[in-house]
Amino acid sequence: MLYHILLLIHSLFRWLVLISLMYAVYIGWRGWLGNRPFSKMDDKVRHWTATIIHIQFVLGFLLYFISPLVEYFWENYKTAVHDRDIRFFGMEHSLMMLVAVIIVTIGSMAAKRKVSDKEKFKTMAIWYTFGLVLILINIPWPFSPFAANRPYLRF
């Protein structure tokens, strides 16, 4: 039961992650290329985007340890590692999402410490874009070869 509840929350929360990260990327590129001043609102977007991604990571971390798919992966590693779907959830998705979270976190911390507005936006734009690309590639989309028949919303 807990597994299904966490899976639902994790699945729904991804949309908040994507929306906030796409908005932060937009803010970063617009500010950098447009030579805009880095406002308090821009800083809030930077901060809250990283916070939302961290919450999603914690949800995914908890899910990882109660997932029957992951349990099967580790109990049957020698054969499961050759099954694309099981390997994706047992290893690839979680590892690449961890890398994406680290990239966004580094970008957030680095942007916060920059002195000039242009450097803040530039740092945010570049690091958040890399994080977004990794996340987009590693979400189990319905059209993904790794996660066939996975819905956009899990209920």
C-alpha cells in the first residue's frame, strides 16, 4: 500500500519538477541573454526549483527501497541486469536522477554565490539546463523504450 501511495506521489510530483525546472531554465536564459537584473523573485525561483527537485529525490529514494521491481533487480542481479526494463528502474533511472539532482544543486549553490547578475543567470541557465536534459531523458515516459506502457499519470 505504501509503495502505491509513494509511486502515485512521485509520479504526480514529477510534473511540478518539470514545470519549475523549465521555468527556472527560461528565467536563467532570458536573464543571461537579456542582461536583466537578478531580482528577489529570480532568486526564489532558483531556490524553490532546487527544493522541489530535492523533495522529489527523497520521494524517489524512499520508493527505491520498497519497490518490488528494485527488490527483484537486486535479488536476481545476474539475470536482471540484462533485462532493459528492470535494469532501468533498478539502476539507470535512480543513478541518473541522482546525477541530475547533484547538477541542479551545484548550479543553485554556484548561482547563489556569484556576484554579478549576468553570472547568476548564466550559471543557473547552464546547470539547470543540463539537469533538465538528464531528467527528461531518464523519466519513464509512455513512449520510452525503457518503460513501455507507463502512463503520464499513475493512479
